[in-house]
Amino acid sequence: MKFEDTFREILKAMRQLAEGNDNYTLELDSEVPFAKEICQQFAHAQTWQKQSEELFIQRATELTTVMQASKVISTIMQPDELLQKVVDLTKSNFGFYHVDIYVFDEEREMLTLRVGSGEVGKQMVAQDWEISLSQEQSLVAKAARTCQAVAVQDVRQSSEYLPVKQLPDTLSEAIIPMTVGDALLGVLDIQSNHVGYFTEDMIRIQTALASQVAIALQHAYQYEQTQLALTETETFYNIAFELNTATSLDKGLHIIASSISSIHPLAQSPSCAIIFTFGMNIDAEPIKKCKVSAIMTTSDKVSVDAPHVKASIDAPTLPLEVGQRIKLADLPLIDVLLEHHDSPIFILDINQDTRFTRASDLGLIDIGTKAMVLLPLVLGSRWVGVTLIGWQNPHLFTEREQRFYDFLATQSAVVIDSQLRFQLIQERAIYLEKLLAIQSALSDVHDETEMLAIISMALTFDIDMRIILFYIRTDNDGTPIELQRMAVWEQGIVQSGDNIESSYQTFPIIDLWLEEPNQIVFFQNIHDDPCSLEAFFELGKKMNFEALAILPLWSEGRWQGLLTFDWPKPRHLVDEEVFVLQQLTKSIGAVIGSHRAHLVEKRVLENTETLYRTSYHIALANNLQEIVDVLARELRISDVDRIILMGFERDASGSIVAAAILASWHTDDGPLSTLVGIQYRQPIFPVSDEWIMTQPAFIADTETYELIPGDIRGLLTALKIKSVAAFPLWVGSLQVGILVLESQHYHEFIESEVQPYIAVMGEIAVAVDNNRLFNQAEKRTKQLRAAARISQEISSILDFEQLLPQVVGMIQKTFEYYHTAVYLLDETQQAFVVGEAAGHASEKFKKNGLVIPVDDEVSVITHAAYSLEPIVINDVVNDDRYGTNPLLPATLSQVILPIYIGQTISGVLDVQHDIIGHFNEDELRTLLTITSQLAIAIANVNLFEQNQAALDETAAQAKRLALLNELSTKLALETSVDMIFNIGVVETKRIIEADSASVVLLSEDKNNLIIRQSSETSDLHKEQKAWQISNTMMGKALEQNRIVLLSDMRDNPEKDACILVEQGFNSAMMAPLTVRGQAIGTLNVFHRNLNAYITRDKSLLQQIASMLATTVESRRLFNQTQERAVQLEKLTQTQAVLSQITLAEEVLATLAPVFDTDLPERIMLGYLEVDDR
């Protein structure tokens, strides 16, 4: 090889190297000096360049991962979520075998596994995996102690490596400390299943990542602590506020218990709580006894779901009662508490605590108490008492809980001390009131008992005599209706009556004393008196009397009372006694009348005070339940067993569509209260405008009252309700609800009972209306927040498969609809199809694939879409526009909203509710906002997908052009037709991504196909090297001179297709190899998948086939040209020799080498003689 050729080859190789061709091989003649060394240096240069490119790509990927992780973690404020994200990104992007993060617990000097990659990581976290900082056999502990990165390239050779059975394939490990300044937050532990995997560059990159994670984790911790402190402060404030509003120690104790359940992890509430008070004078005297001021146990609370279960059944109770006094020494741990009065005492388990003794457990062990807190109630240096709180499970109290109980002890001490002072004032007030009454009685004989003492002096003293004073209650006409026993004198002792009310008709011989007011009716012996009746005898036997005197008392034009005298034996009244009694009758009647007038005035004042107190407490009530409790407490009617406060819900037209229980109260022995929140709706319950009342209604007997609807009567009968009082609640011209009093007894509601309720109806109505307005505002706020959240979240979604499920799911969850669906306009089908659904039967709904043609004139979906206006159907039962769907049988109201931008419709949102009249204008506006945002989001997703498809197509086209250029270069360098076909088959298989490729040429007789080149030996070419052109797909491609694409060959009858299918191929393409308009063969590709090729692949294969045919034809022409050149050269040389030869023998010898074949056996040379002519 000449020097110029050698130099030219070297320059060509250098150009290939510069162009990045790693596959080019430099070959020099061995005779060239340093040829071997030059070739080796060129190969080394190729290797170095390839390694440099790979290293550059690897470093770029790693740095990108660090930047991506930094960007992601900067937006996450939850520590666990942040660390899990870092672990997942690091493992996936760096290709590590395992990644986890340990956080450092400085107090315990422990490294706790916080997050880990994959299922193994989750299992280890669940197992509370920890490593001590001082542990010697631990690379994690070493890195944490030294705050330096530790990398071990082969853990099998390290004595400090701590094997983990869950990670058996770990071969190398690197641990990077996460520090901020001098503070260690944790370590990043990365593991590989390759020896020597961690380079210095990789360690630097992971160190940078660990630093960023540490800073982000510190920020997350600070944010978490700030949020916790804010929540704790708000909780403390709310508890303090509620405690300050407590009106009794019992209510204060329940507030304490309910506040504990918000912070204590053991249960919904403590199993028991007791307040012990020491009195108000313990500074002056040593503490010896304490008083049980309030008790609460779990048996005090019975679920309303079990109306027939009483709290005392199978529930052990404390052997303590409110008001009981016990020795101070009997309090649990009182000696410890008095010694350490500045902080609560926490008992994890009283069975394990040596300080707790059975002798002073007060029955706590019997009711299952395990954990306990004793709160010292101390103001300054003065003891107020002790609050004991217990739970039925052992518990280790956290630092946060201990702070809470410190706060609770201080705050409750102030509140309980205030309550004790208030009780003391009340007791003193009662004492003063009693003192005034006694003084008034001494100066005035109008007291019933004093009157009886004076009256007893009118008769001869008889130790067996009994005197009873009855008051008579009359109706508005003055007719007696009830007798009320007021006082009894017996055996020289005067006692007040038991206030037993009974019908006047039950009293014997009413006709006698009704006809003669102020006249004595006397029975010396009831058994001998002709006026006596059998019932009279029974009464005498029951009350142990045989003689009876009756004084009917009439004064000021009305009945005042009855005064009776009875004796256990027959008794005769002397004239003096009768005269005295007769003279006293009018004066006694007048005194009683005056006294009753005073009682009426007093009752009016009491009613006024009751109304004022009731109104005051209603104004202070925090909710409607407290208002009902106030009514039950302050305006108690003896026979009333249940009070229900009911609010009305109206549709957009203002009609009542539902009634909801807003609050309720019931007695222990009456019917259980209806659950608050229960709603009575159409069509299940007859709720309508018929419930509107302008005046209160009172029903003494529900069984006989004719105006009660049958459904309501059946409900009252089932609940055994005999009497009902209903008070309508109006605000302006709108009835907002109704207050109902119910009794299981026949009860005639009288004016004095119902008038207080009528007086407070206005306040209650305002409270109900305020509650309604607040709920509406709260619901509206919730909906607006949900709309904002939905808008915010969907604005960042660019994947259509995520968009609709996300939006529909959020709408369904937020608004609690019965059914939510989005229909999309499918322009190819010219129909609206279900894009996504949630709620009732959503999976069946999507599976059925409801299709609504765009020209459907009945469907409300198409009407809403093309009118671009929402359609509201608030009563589907009575609206013909609603189309019944068997999958949604409970639908009662529906709204359909178009999803569009400008005039372009993309779909509709269909929401359905199982409540009549549910949709109002506020909710409709919110849904319109959401659909507008959804329309924009859908448009953005479509635009993004279009742009992405265009980018993908551009990238694919660029890749195809690059591959074709590469193929063209390779083909141009080959001189052999066989090699050209070989390269063409191999590269075609790679470019088209086929499972097999081949070249088939047409035989000279045009009847057969010859297999020239194949990429596989297991396909149809192994079966046969030549094919008849007839009845083949390859032959069809040749005959039609165009490419043939087969997406599914399973049903193709051609011979080659059948064999291909048997070999496992299902898709194929055959492109004709055309030279000067004539097909010389086919280039074929086969794939095992169905529908493997598309139109773009046909174009690409056609380009390859044209390139391959052109190259083969060019090479054939080149070879022919070379052969002709050689022949012409030989001919020229022969002509030159012949021109110099004179002898015939030399001519023959010269011509012999001209023949390419063997020399002929004989060559003859003749001469032609020509004459002169």
C-alpha cells in the first residue's frame, strides 16, 4: 500500500471518529511502518470517546435527578411524604438496589428507619427498624457518628457492615449524613447489588442531594411544629372558652371529658371522671374530708341506637354518689398528690403502679380502669379539689398530653372554684329566702300548715284526728276540675301535702258539698250514714277512717278548697265544735283565697323569672340542642316525655320538601329521642306545605283526634304517643320549623303550661333560622372551596385518563351526590358517550357504555349540550323531561350542565341526587364554575395531546431519517451483492422493529421466488428455499408492484401466510424491489403481534426497499463496467502485438491467451489472396 493510500485511510478513519461512528475499523497493510500501533491507537481513541460520552450522559442524568428531587421536595411540607418522594426518585433514577432514610432521635440517640423504597422498605418501617448511634457493627451508625459519608465497595469484606435479611443481594453500600450546620437530622442509605458501584463523583452528587433533603426536612419539621403549636393553642382556647360557659360542675365535668377525647388517643372519651372538692375553708382547718361533687362514667352515656337498653344493665358502676363525703385518706395517691401539688400525676396502669393500692381505689378497678390522671385543683396555695380521670386501657402519656393536662388542671381549678363559690351563694340565698318565709309565717297565719295548727285548736284535741287541706282548681267557667292536697295535720304534727293532683270526681259525695258551699258535711259513722256509698267505704278503709267532716270553702265568687276532718272511730261533733267550724269556714275560705291570690302572683313572678332565665339561657346557647335542653329544664311539663325541634327545608320555589330533626330531648322512662339529623322527605314521608301552621295546636288524645293524617297517626301509635303539643316557628312571613312536645299519657295542656313556650317561640324561631342560614353559608363556603380546589387541581392535569376520574370523583365526594357522570362528545360516532361516572352503580354505568346520539330530541343531555344552558329537574317524578335509568332507581332531582368554550361543546356534566328539590341557585352557580374550569381543562388536555403527538411524530421522523442515512452509508461501502442483501435484511429488521426479515428474488423464468437472504433460520425460509410465485402474498406484491400490508394473517389462504402463522407470525409487509420499473423480488418483514404495522411503517419499508434495489442495481452495473474494461484492455494489448508479427505461427500463438477458456485444440489461420481487381 502506497503512503498516499495509507494516509488517506487514516484521514478517513479520523473523520469517522469525529462523526461519532464507533463501529468503523481501521485496517492498514502490515508492510506500512507502525501500522499495528496506529490501528491500536485508533481503537483506543474510539473506546475512550465512547466511554466519555456514556460518562457525560450518566453525569447529566444524575445531576438532573438531583435538580428534580430538589424541585419536588421544596414544595412538600409533610416530612414522611417528602422523604418517601426522595427515596423513590433516588432509587428509580439512579438504578440503586435499595434506598432508605433514617432519622436521628437525639434524645434516645437512636437512628429510626423513617422511609424505605419498595415493599421491603415498607415492611422494615412497619417493623419499627432502629439502630443505636453507638452500635459498632453498623455503617449507618458510623456515618451518623462521624457526620461523614461512608462508602463500602464490597460489604462482604467489611466487618462494620450490618447484614439485613430483607436485602440479601446488597454488595456495596454508601451512607450519606443529612446535616444542617452541625445538626444531624438523619442519614441517606443507598445500596447496590454490584461490587464497586459507588464512585467519588456519585458520592459527591448524593452528598449534595442529602444536604438539600436535610434543609427541606428541617423546614418541614419547623412547619409541622408550628402547625401543631397553632392547633394546640386553638384547642386550649376552645376548651377554656367552653369551661368558662359551664353552668354547673356536672356540665363542667362533661366538657372536660369531651375535651380529653379530642386529644387522648385511647378512646372517644374517658371511662370515668370524678371531681372531689375540699370546700371553701380549708386554709383555716386541716383537710380531713372531701365531697364528691360530680361523677361521669361510660354507663352515663347510652347510644340512641339501642332504645330498650338502660345504662345500668351489665355495666358496673362506681360505689359513689354526688354529694357523698369521704375521708381524704381514701382518695387514690392523695399523699403523693398533696406533696407534688404543682403537677398532675400520671398512672400508666394502676395494676402495675406500686403507688396505687386496692384499699383506696374507690371501685375504679371494678369498672375496669387501667390508666389514670389525677389533676390537682390548686389556686395559689389554696386547694380546691382533685379531678380524677380514668380509662379502661393502659396508656403511656406523651409530652403533648402532659402539657394538655397541666393546662386542664389550672383552667379547671379556676372554673370549679367559681362554681363552688356560686353554689355557696345559692345556698345562702335559699337560706335567706327560707328565713324570710319563716318570719312572714310567724307574722301571718295564711300559711296552710299554720292554718291547720290553728284550726286544730277549734276542736277538742284528739290525738287520732287528722286534718287535710285541699285546694280546688277550676276551669275558665269556674267548674272544679282537680283537687290538690296541700297540708296534713296528724297526731299533733302539721305536714304539707304531697301535691297529688286528682280529678274532683274521684272524691266521695261531690254532689253534697258542691250544692252547699261553706256548709259542713258531717258523717259521724260512714257505715251507718244513709248518704254513704260503697266507694266511700273503700276510701275509708284505705285511709283508715270511720268518721268524716267536710268543709267546702267558697270565697270571692269561686271555689277555693276543701277542709276535711277524719277519725279512725265514729265521732260526734258537739254544737260548739260545729259552731266554731261553721264560723271559721268563710274566714278560712277568705284566707285561702288571699293566700291563693298571693300564690298566683308569686307564680306569675316565678313564670316571669322562668321566662327571663329561659330567654337568657337561650341567648347563651351555642347550638339548638342546648336550647332544647334549656326548654326541658326550665319549662318542664310533668307528663311530657319528649321534645323535638324540627326545621323545614324548602326547594327553589319555596315549598316544603323535607323536615329535619335539629335537636331533641327525652326522659329516662319515656320514648328515646329521635336521632338528631334524621330527615323526613318526600316521597317516603308525607312532608308538604300542609305542615304550615299559623297557631299552636294541642292534642290531648291522638287516638281520637280526627284531623291527624293516617301516616302520622300510625307513627304516633307505634311510639305510644297519646298527647301532642305543636308550636309553629315563624320568622317574618316564613315558617322555619316546628317545636313538638309529646307524652305517652293522656294530657290536657293548660294555659299555664303552654304560655311560656308560646312566649319563647320567636327566639327559638330566630335561632332555627340563624342555624339554617349558617348551614347554608357553611355549605356554600364548602362548595366554593371545593370548586376552587377542583379548579386548582385540574389545571395541572394534562393526562386525559387522569382528568375525568379526578374531577368526577372530587365532585361526587365533595357534594355527596347520588350519581355524577361526564358525557363526552364523540364526533366519530356523532354521539355523547360516558367519559367517567361516580357514585351509585358507577362501575355498571361505565361498563354499559351509554351512547346518546347527538340528534336525540328526547334526551336532556342533548338539549343541555346544544342550548348551552343548564337544565334543572328538582322533581323527576313529576317532570316529563327526566329519562328513567334502571341503574339509578333512587334519583329524585337532577342537573345537566353543558361543558363548552365559546360555542364549542365538548360534553355535559350530569349530577343526580336522591333528595327532591335539592338543587338551588347557589349550588347551580358553583357547578357552573366547575364546568367552566372543566371545559378549559379538557381543551388544555386536547391541545397538549395534539402538541405531544406532533412532537412525537417529529422525533420519530428524525429517527427514521437518521436510520435511513445510516443504512445508506453502510450499503454504499459494500461491494458484494450478498453483503448488501445481508445488511439490508439485518438493518430492516432493526429499523422496522420486526421479529424477522428476508429478501426474496424472482427467478429467471419469472415463475419462482428464490430465498436470497433471511434474518432468521426458524421461519418459513427454513421450510423451503424456493416458492412458486402463484398463490403467495409475495407474488401478489410482485404482480401488483406495490407494497402489501397484512395486519392479521390468520385467515389468509396464501401459502406463505399459512406457514408464517404456523411459525407464530401474525402481521407482515412485502415491499417489491423494483429496478427500472421491473420488480426483481421483495423485501419482507414479519411480526408476531396482530396489527403490528401502520401506514407510516409501509412508507418506511418502501424507502428501504427502493434504497436496497438501487444499491444492488448500481453494484451490478459497476461490476459489468469493470468486466468490460478488462476485456477492452486485453483486446488492445493483443492488437498491438499482432501489428508487429510477420509469421502466421506467431499470430496464432498471440491469439491463444485472448480466450478466457482453455486453449482450443486447433487454431487455423487462412490467407485470402486478392488479385489486382
